[in-house]
Amino acid sequence: MTAPLHLGIRAHDFGQNPLTELTAKLCRYHFTHIQFAVHKSFPESVPAISSLSPGTAAHFGDAFRQAGIRIAVLGCYVNIVDSDPAQRTLALDAFRTHLRLARDFGASLVGTETGSVGKGYTTANFTEEAFQQAVISVQAMVAEAERFGVTVGIEAGIHHPIYTAQLARRLLTQVPSNNLQIILDCANLMTVDNYQQQDSVIAEALELLGDRIAVIHLKDFTIRDGQVLIVPVGQGLLNFAPLLHYMKYKRPHIQGILESTSEKYVQESADFLRKLYDEV
């Protein structure tokens, strides 16, 4: 008997809702887990990172647990390579706070992308210097994670210092700790130059990162006017079959997280993934 598809969603893709309404929606769509960025879903509860406490974490963690929903990823998307040392320190402090509170939330993994050395997109992100700054920051994050028995999840993104599966593999080599894992989002690896070879891009990512992949983001994209645009899952160009095959046969029970799909399309996208999972 094959493992079922463990499908979840980013909580803030539902927008901002009362907690009871959010848990009801998650149950309605049969999601078993979430990626939870508390400041995005409940900004009034976390006006600043300094507002976070074990009580905040327990409040939300208990509510999701009682609804039968796990927090697969505690989201803390900060700029860990900010060229301003003071801002970078604040970002790392915010991430450390999430690591310390992860268990109170009922989570074991805190996730982020690697950010940008400039304000938004810059080709300076593709330099060795940017990569090494990411390594230095991740080393500090992982050291804290090891102290609290939790895991750092790094997500590669095409405009970030970690922007390919090869660089993610290199990061794992340079920070040799099992408390560092990868959040794989194959849509984040697509460019106007490589999307027509996406099967080889996906195959390489799965091969290079293997069992260091902790969670898989399920996101879709299209190409319009020479740019990669994110679209609801099932309406774009991403070939989900190899990802779902990997989830079903290579890593049974690994958690997948629907991403960048608004509530209007959630049911259609979830049905698409569940049907394809049954077929692969």
C-alpha cells in the first residue's frame, strides 16, 4: 500500500482570518499541515519580533494541534545576507527567536530563503562573496538550531545567493550539520533560459539534494513577456509528475506545501495534485 499525499498550504495564502476561521478552512480543504508565518497571518499578534513569546507560540500551536494540523514549516523569511551589518544582525536575531520558540509552536523546522545583498534583485547576488555571506549566516543559524534541537530549512530562489540546486548542495557541504535541511521549490529554480529543460533541472535537484530535502513546495509558473510569473498550481508549465513520483516512492510521507495559490483556486489545485499523485 502506497503512502497518501500529505498536502498542506501556506497559511497566509488564505489571507488574514480569525484563528478559528483559518483552522476551519484548513480542515475544509483536508490539509494536514501548514507553513506558518505568524506575522503574515496574524500581524496584530506580532507587531514586532520582540512581541513573540512562548505564550504566543503556544496559543497558535495549541489551536492548530487541536484542529489536527501540524506546522511543517515555521516561516521566518528574513534577509540573511543584507549588506548592512546592523540589518543583517536584526534578521539573524529574528530567525534565532523563531528557532527558540519552534517547539512551543509545535514545529521542528524554521525556513527562509537567503535574501539579497542589495535592495531587491541585483546581479551581485550571483557572486562568490554573496554565497559566502550566506554560508556565514547559515552557520550561525544552524549553531542556534543545534542548541534547541530544531532544524534550519533553506529554500533556493533564482534571484538569491542560493539560486540553484548545485549551490544548495554546496551549502550543505560547507555547513555539515543534519540540523540544516532544504526546502525544495522547483518553480523557484526556473528561468526563461532553462524552463524548457525543466525535467533535467528537477531530476538534478532531486539527485543532488536527496534525503536532505525536508519539505517540498508545490508551486506553478508560466512565462509571459520574457519573465517567469507565478500562477495557481495546475494552470502553468511546471511538470509536477516527477516531484509527486519522488514523494510517493522515494520519500513516502514527505510533506508537500501548496504555495502562491489563492483561495479561489485552492480546491482546483489540490484536486489536480491529488489526482496526479494517484496516477504516477
